[in-house]
Amino acid sequence: MKNNDTNEHRVRQRRKEARPAELIAAALDLFVERGFAATKLVDVAARAGVSKGTLYLYFADKEVLFLEVIKQGLMPVVVEGEAMLGPHSGDSASLLRGLILRWWTLVNGTKLGGIPKLIISEAGNFPEVAQYFVENITRRVDALLGKVLQSGIEKGEFRKVDIASVIELVGAPILMRSIWECSMATSCRGGKADSERYIHTHIDLLLKGLSAGD
Amino acid sequence: MKNNDTNEHRVRQRRKEARPAELIAAALDLFVERGFAATKLVDVAARAGVSKGTLYLYFADKEVLFLEVIKQGLMPVVVEGEAMLGPHSGDSASLLRGLILRWWTLVNGTKLGGIPKLIISEAGNFPEVAQYFVENITRRVDALLGKVLQSGIEKGEFRKVDIASVIELVGAPILMRSIWECSMATSCRGGKADSERYIHTHIDLLLKGLSAGD
Amino acid sequence: MKNNDTNEHRVRQRRKEARPAELIAAALDLFVERGFAATKLVDVAARAGVSKGTLYLYFADKEVLFLEVIKQGLMPVVVEGEAMLGPHSGDSASLLRGLILRWWTLVNGTKLGGIPKLIISEAGNFPEVAQYFVENITRRVDALLGKVLQSGIEKGEFRKVDIASVIELVGAPILMRSIWECSMATSCRGGKADSERYIHTHIDLLLKGLSAGD
Amino acid sequence: MKNNDTNEHRVRQRRKEARPAELIAAALDLFVERGFAATKLVDVAARAGVSKGTLYLYFADKEVLFLEVIKQGLMPVVVEGEAMLGPHSGDSASLLRGLILRWWTLVNGTKLGGIPKLIISEAGNFPEVAQYFVENITRRVDALLGKVLQSGIEKGEFRKVDIASVIELVGAPILMRSIWECSMATSCRGGKADSERYIHTHIDLLLKGLSAGD
DNA sequence: CATGAATGAGCTTTCATTCAT
DNA sequence: AATGAATGAAAGCTCATTCAT
């Protein structure tokens, strides 16, 4: 009995602690699918398996929920970004390939592409969010890629290219794909190149395009 | 007096005929900036210099306006797309370069990137729109690029690559840029590579990556 | 036809101009009857013969409406207050009697007593309102009465009394009655002294109480 | 341990028995300060140092709590009223003075004025409450005062005045003050006559006004 | 044709109330 | 007994849409 009580208490406690994450997950799904304004909080709550009112026990209002969705959604990217910065060895080409593949693994097939989509869609209404994204994610990834490219050029592995441009060119195909994927989740999805082939073609073309040797 | 009346009538007539286009332009701006749901029709009307009621003389409701915005916004792309399909000569590389540059000229610095942004943002709520876009724009551009790549490979100019992937890789940087630009219109815009350098680096890297010769 | 048009337009115009006042009147009634928080805006709108939405064409939100009700409700009092300050002659007693009777005429049987009731009820939630009332109404009336009492004392007509106290004592019975009347509007109303007798007994007692001669 | 338990039990018991009163006190404060509708039960519970749920162990719902607040708040007045009715001697003037002073002592500086304020504010929504108040308090006090005045007149001490009116005139300044004081608790409080002077001026004026001799 | 006052469905948010722990 | 997480009815407010002028 006592045991049971404790168990049940634990269950409740666990739910209470899990709720915010569950709600955020539900909200992410719907915000990405329908956009911020078109998402009804009742639906978010329902998808998380709770009632409207419960949502307000954890988030002050819709905007706070949105911000939290972004923040929580960005966290794994930041964490992984830190990891990418870790020790690496070998030539710049393998380094670059490694980074791209890690990034790809992170977003491909996951809902993570939803975050950029969300930010792009709502940047007009939430400039702070866009700003935060740029300053914390974009800039860091850019710096990382910039370093790799720079050293590749210095070592004579890569041609002398405009680094700023290449940084964008490395990321664009990855972002574009994941954004597209998220947008088309419900509707037409066909006609696109196979995921594996896609990323490897990207890397292949990129490295060949960058290579100094010919 | 009569004369004046006629003049006014003419002006009115002109305005009257221009109205739909003006309203669509205003709507495009706002839809792109704020999203479909967050855009108020009063604001659209105001931006077009007319009253709320007038809008309804030309568009049955908000959704029709949205569809019209997409349709009209896509038109130039389709037209230009047709032009791209016209007679072309020379090697596949120059052909590809030409196509990319034409595309770039079309979107760079214009509000045209707003259309893809809009479609991406609203695809979840308007699957027909997304479908229409894919079937009429994406597919056609893809077919065109596919032909060029195919012939380039056949002529031995390009390496044997996965054409479907490369098609996407050609477009992603162009789309990504224009979408991003539109999103950040109001907020932070800095930190990006110079536009001219960007597109030429893209072409440069791409062609080098594709080139069979080494 | 044209004539008709103009007429109808006039009617519309007239309504548009009358609306705020109508809404304020309806709101005053209900705020006084039920209190601010317990009054539903739908009911206010309904009582004014319009729909919920219309209310928002004229007042930004419930609080603004409340403030406007107070402001408009106080205006006649202020105006009448100014009038009271006008030229007056005769002995202090008749002067005081005149002022009390004018004040009484203003509030007795009208909804004007609702304003003090409202302010008393909501002072806790709208301190600015209470402050405004004190500073603009109470203080002015107090000053006026103070002057009359002062001069009455100086002329030897009135006994030497504590003026500040008497000022309150002059007003309390008037305020109390009108507040009570408003509160009991719907429920029990019986058992109270006749209105005419009441005010004259007040004046009678007061003047006799003040009079220096005996 | 056991001992401790017993102690805790006793404390608990004491608290348990005090709970309703504590909750009522907390509720009175808040109802007076903010009004019935604008008072949240969580806040009442919090002010009483218990949780929301506990409140429901003692009161069926918000309205019951309100009624209880009124009932409990009225009790001291009733009790004191009874006391006032007790044996009294001397002339009518001292009798009246005594009653007024006792009443004043009861309400001046205490939160007791809150009850009338509450009743006035909520009479529209709780006619039964108003009715109860009138029938049990007002009527009794009125009867008491009436008797004193009547006998004063009969004994030739007081002039022949309209008793019903005078009854109200005796109470109005006392009620008005205590109500005002409660309303302004949080906001502006200045500008009022000194409490002692106020009540004595009231008595002074009243008795002089009533006195038959001149 | 153009206007903008009016409407009311729909969404966000609050809070009295319940009930598992 | 006491708690506070959960609920959902209800109220404030917005805005697409209508229609008299």
C-alpha cells in the first residue's frame, strides 16, 4: 500500500517533470506543420494528451511556449556543435566530410529541420528569435567551417576560394533539404533524390570543387 | 466639368484595373513578412491604399487572395522558366552557368524569394499550393537542369553523377539565399557573403566539381 | 432617392456618434449593478443594442471602457461643481442650503450615485481612479464647502467648528443615500425615509447644529 | 517520537479548528480589497497559509465562503448591537452620544467597515445578503436609535424631527467614513479630518441640531 | 464602385472546482 | 487531512466577412 502510494506518487512526479518536454514536442510538431499563428493551443495540448488548461501550468502564454520550443529545439544542435569542435585529425577534406555527415545525421529524418523552418517562417514576427539563431547557431557553425576551410587552403589542399561563400554553400543543401522535408511532411513528398545519394553527391561535388590538385 | 469627369473616370478606370495587382503585391509583402494567418486583411487593403471592403470586390476571401498571390507570384518564374528552355548552344558548362545566372538575376535582390518562403511556410496548411508549386515549377526546372546535366555527362563534359541529387544541389544555394533574405528583411541581415561572389563561387565550385577532366 | 441616401447616412452618422455614449451608459448601469469584474462585455453590448465586436470599435478594452465610464460619469458633477462655484449671495446658511439642495437634485433619483459606488467598490483595483476622484471632485467640493463654512464662521453666523469635519458631515448623508440607493436597486429598497423629508431634515439639523445664535 | 507526534497532533488540531476562521479572515481582506469576482481563491488560501484544495475542505464553493464571510463579519456587529440594547440610563442626549461612540469605537480603525463596503459592492449580485443585512443589522440599529430619538422627543429633550430621517443621518457619517477608509486602504488616504475630531463634531452638531432648547 | 460600421465565430487565457496522491 | 496537478466552462479580444450607405 505504502509502496503503491510511493509508486503512484513517483508516476505523478515523473509525469509532472515530463510534461514540459511533452508539450514542447507537441508544439514543435504543430508549429512546424501549421505555423505559429495557425496553431491552436487546444491542439497542442491534445497532442500532448492533456487539456488546454494544463498547458498554462507550464508556460505563461503562447509566445513563451514558442520561445521555449525554439530554445529546446536548438539545444541539441548547440550541443552537437560543441562536439564537432572537439579534437579532429586528418586532412581538411576528411574533416569537412566528417562535419557534413555529422550535421546530416543530426537533421536527416528527424524533426530537427523543423527548427530552421520555424525560424524562417516566423522571423518576421519574432526578430529576437532570428537574431538568437543567427548569433548562436549560424555564427558558430560558420566559424567552425571557416576554420576548416581556412586551414585547408593554407595547407594547399583546397583552392583559394571565397570562404564566406563556401561556408554558405556547404550548409545550404543540408538546410534546404531538411526544411523542404518538414514542409512537405503531409503533402507531396515524391520526386526527390535518395537521401544517402544526396548527401554523398553533395560532399563529392564540394570536395572535388574545392580540391587544389588537378 | 464633363472633361474633368472623364479624366477622373479614366484615372479611376486605370486604378480599377490596377487594383487586383496592387492588392496582390501588398498581400505578397505582408504574407511573406508575417505569414498567412498573422496577416490582417485590413493591413493588406491599407497598404494597397484602399479600404477593407474594396478587397472583397476583387477576391472572394482571404484564401482566394492567398492562392492568387501564389499564382501571380509564380507566373514570372514560369515565364522565365519557359525562356530558359529556349534554344541554347555551346557546351553544357556554359549552358548550366547561364541558367544559374539567369535564375539568380531573377531572384537576387527581388522579393521573388518570398514565394518559395511562403510556400514552405504554408505548405502544411495549403497542400494544394505546395503540390502546384512542385508540379509546375520544381518539376519543370528539374527537367530542364536534368537535360543539361544528362547531355553534359553524355558528351563526357561532366562526370557521371547522380543527376537527381545534382539538380537539387544546383538550386539549394539559390533558394536558400533568397528565402533567408526575405525572412531577415526586418531583422538582422549582416554576416553574409557578398552576393556576386556568392553566386560565382557556387557556379565555380559546381562546375569544377562536375567537370570530367582531371 | 438622393435625399433618402443622405438621410440614411445621417442616421448612420448619428448612431456612430451616439454609440460611445450609449455604450458608456449601458456599461455604467451594469458596472454599478454587478461590479466591474462581474460584468460581461457581451451584456454591456447587448444592453446598448449592439454586438460584442462593436464595443471594441469604440473602446480598446474593458479597462478603457471602465475609465471612460468614470470619466464621463464624473463630468456632469464637475460641470455642476463649477456652476456651484458661481456668484452667490445672501447669508452663509442659505448659501449652504442652496449648495446641498443643488447637489441633492443632481444625485437624487439619478444614476449618478452609481459613480461614487463604483469608485468605492473598485478603488482597490483602480487606485488611479480613486485618486482622480479625490483630486478632482472631492477636493473641489471640499474647498467650496470650506469657503462657505469659513465665511459663515467669520461672519459670526456659524459656531466655531472643525471645518474639515463638517465638510465631511455635510456630504456623508448625501453620498451614503445615493450609494445605498444604487446598491439596492434590484433588491430590497423599503424602510428608508422619504427623500424630500430626508434632505430637508439633514439641512435643518445641520444648520441648527451650526448656528451660532442661541 | 510519540510525544512529538502527539504534540504535532495537538498543534494540528488547534490549527484545524482555527482554519475556517483564518480562511474567512483572509477572504474578508481580499474580498474587501478587490471585490468578490476579482478575488482568486488561490490567493485566499495562500493568505491563510494553506493550499487551494484545503479551502474546499471547509467551504463548498466560493459563494458559500462569501456568505460565511458576511455572516461571520456581521456577528460582532450583531453582538455589539445586542449590547447596545442593554440597560441604559440618563438623558436621551447622553444615550445617543454613548451609542454613537460605541458604534464608532467598533468600526474606527478596524476592518469592520469592510463588511458594509462588501455588501454595498455585491448587493447587486447577492440580493439575499443585502436583504439579510438590512433585516438583521440595519433594522435593529434603526429600531434602537428610533427608540432613543422617540423618547427624547417625548421627553421634550429633542425637537420634533422626522425620526426615520434622523436615524439615517446619525449613521451615514459613521458608515461613510469606515467604507471610505476601507476602499482607500491601498491608495490615497490623505485630506481627511482627524478621526477623534470628526466623530465629536458629528455628535456635537447632531445634538445641537436636535436639541429642543433655544 | 468604395467605404467602414457592424457582426460573431473562434482563439487565448483565467480560475473555480475536482480528485489522485 | 492536505496538496496541487489537471480540467474545462466562461470571458476577453481579434478579425474575416457582410452590407447599408
